[in-house]
Amino acid sequence: YTYYGISQGGILGAGYVALSGRTHLIDRAVLGVPGTPFAKVMTRSLAFSDYDSLLLMNFKNNRHVRMVIGLVQMAWDSTEGSGFLAEPVKEPYPPILIQAGLGDATVPTGAAEALARGLGARVLPHRPRDIFGLSETLQVRVADNVEAGEAVFTEFLFQKELSMLPENDVFGEGTDVHYCLRTDSKGIQQIATFVATGEVLDICEEDNCIRPSIDC
């Protein structure tokens, strides 16, 4: 069986895949536009802006809001990937493919990179940029072995949408990256091949996965 989770399905899916690792019920997993931890995702997500306004009716400023969310994170740790992917709690997991897009205003790509680091994921030779903590691999087939715990991270860069994100601590404009990345033809090809064979195609050979914009 293959688990395929997008957005919330990718966020909670990381925990689900880790929890099910020892059962060997899942052969492979694909996590689309995911992230971890929730406290990082929420406070940087455009989808959180209305909730932030409600919380500010009860708290003096955003520092207090983030402190509260940080405390609540201790409960979320029991269900999402961040609670299972760090030593000494680290759980075995099946081969995982992660896809994320720079320019995502709903689940920040930084949270996807944090998840990738927690999984010990690797990146393929052709990519938009180097990512701290992730090493390069020339191997394009991950082991079909839960105990191996292998993951590959593919990142796309959409120039227009990335330029729309604010550099300071405010909520930005909405972009289509979060919803349209799943329709990218190269991304679909990578997922289909991974699900069918376990091979991870280096789909960024032509353009390093740097695109002017995204539209669906």
C-alpha cells in the first residue's frame, strides 16, 4: 500500500507513517506540501490569519500568541511527525517522497524542510538551491525496507509567488503554490514512478525546478 497525503494529510501523514512503520502496512509514502511542527506551520500560514485576529482579542500581542501555541505544541507532538522523528523516540518508516514549493503561503516551505531534516531526507543533484542539513544523493532508488528509513525531498521554486511573500513578520498574499503543486506534470510523473517502482526520478534536470510562476 501507498500513503499519499497533501497539506494536512502531509502534516499528520508524517506522524501516521512513522506510527505505522513497525506494522509494515505501508510500502511507500508521498507527502505533498507538508510541514512540521504545527506551531511553526500555523504562525507562518496565511490560513491562520483569522485565528490570529481572534487570539489577539485575548492576548496582548503576537509574542503571547506564539507562547501559547508553543505550549499547545506539546499535545500536537503525539500526533504529527515532529514527535516521532527525533532521537531517542525515532520510529522506523517506509520510503518517503516529499514535494514542496517555494512560494507557498499556506504551509511554509521552511516547515517542509524541517520535516525533511527530521526524516534525514536527501536531495537529488538538480534542485533550485542547497538546503541546510540535507545531503545530496546520486542514488535514485530508495530501499524497499521500512527499517532503512529513507526519504527524498524535491523542492520547486516559483519565482513570482516567492517574490510575493513578505520578508517581515506579517501575513502575505495568497498564492496558488499550495494548491497547484499537485498538478505539476513533472511532479506527477515523479510520484507515479515512485509509487510503481520505488525509483525517485530527478525531474529537475532541465530547469532545476525553477519556474516563472504556477497556474492551475
